[in-house]
Amino acid sequence: MSISNSIEPNLKPEAKRNSKNGLGPRILAFARNRKAIPAAFLCLSVLLAVALIRLIETEEMPPPCMKTADEVLPINNEEVLRWKRETKHNFYARGHIKGVISAVYAIQPNDRPGVSHSMFQLTLGPGEDDIILMQYNRHFGVLPDLRVGMKVEACGEYVTKNRTKAIPAREARPASEGVPARKARAAREARPQGALFHIMHWWGAPETSGYIKIDGRVYGLCDESKEMPPGCKEHLKSPDD
């Protein structure tokens, strides 16, 4: 009879169970699992890296949003919402905003032949009134099918639209904002959102032009290396934007 066989019969039943299911086997199982953990992390890291590369490949980088010829304008959602609360009808200024589409409206025709606008509402903050009406001139390129929930970044011109009474152009476009004055429209209607954002496209110079970025794709730019939309080809200078 071997030594192991001579000893094992003398063990109590509880001791036998501990020898099979006790600390030793648990340590061995933990060691095996620890060897599997790095492999799992490696697989997860590879998957995350692939997802990041795909995101970078589809993400387009717009040009800087210029406030003046020499000054870059950062995202200014809070300032835009303050303008909406505190400024008079037809106050205007350069804006650089980021938000989520919360409503989409029918495409609106313009009084200029062949010109129409994509209209949608953008939510800029958590408040119920943190919204702005976006008006994009399709003469500078057609946008994708817009849907609620799309992420948007836009550079362009902000305008307060909170009453229906027409006001003189000199009041509507204060020169102190540093934006070139344009001929005022005859009708200056209010908007339900209380504010309008437009000129999200090329408009003569970087400090007066803009763009719109929707779910990683940039629109409204005039790139001579690509097929340019009519607005870029004509370099429109119309107040009917």
C-alpha cells in the first residue's frame, strides 16, 4: 500500500472535501483566470482602436471659425443664449455653436429663383428655451436628410428674432459688432425660437463666412478641388441668404 493510500482513508470526510475544493484549487483557478485577463484586455483594446480609427476616418475637420480676420471664435453657446435673452430684435453677431437637432421643418423656397433653405431647430442647452432656428442656404450645397438627434456644429451669423415690427437697418446691424452692414430686408419677422442662425457657408471672406458640420461631415465650404455648388461658383453676395 502506498503512503498516499495509507493516509487518505484516515482523513475525515470534511478534510477530504477541503483537499479537493479548498484553497489550493481556488488559487490555481485564480491564476488561470489572471492569464486570461490580459488577453481579454488586449482584444478590447484592439476593438476600441479599430472603432477610433473608423471615427477619425469619417470625421471631417472644418476650418477655424473666424470672429475677425485675426481672431478665432471658439464655441460660444452660452453667449448666443445670452444674446437671445438680452438683445433687441435684429441684433446680430458672429456665432460658433454646437447642439442637437430637435425639430426638422419643410424646405423653404426663396424669392430668388433656384434658391431654397433647409430649416431645422437646434437645441444648445438643457433649458426648454435653449433653442435656435437654423436656416441653411441650399444654393451652397445640399445637406443630408436631417433627423432629430443629429449632432451639429455651425459657424455663421446669429440674429435675434423676437418681434414682428420692422426696424431701420441702422438699428438692425450695429457696426460695433464688426460685421459688414448689409441691405436690410423689407420684412423682419419674428421666429418662434426667438433667434435665427444663418450664413453657414462661404460669404466673401473667412471672417464673414461659415460652415455646418452634421454627424461628422462638413457642408457649406467652397473647395475648388471638388465639384462646387452654384453658390460657390457665383460667389453670391445677396441679402436674400
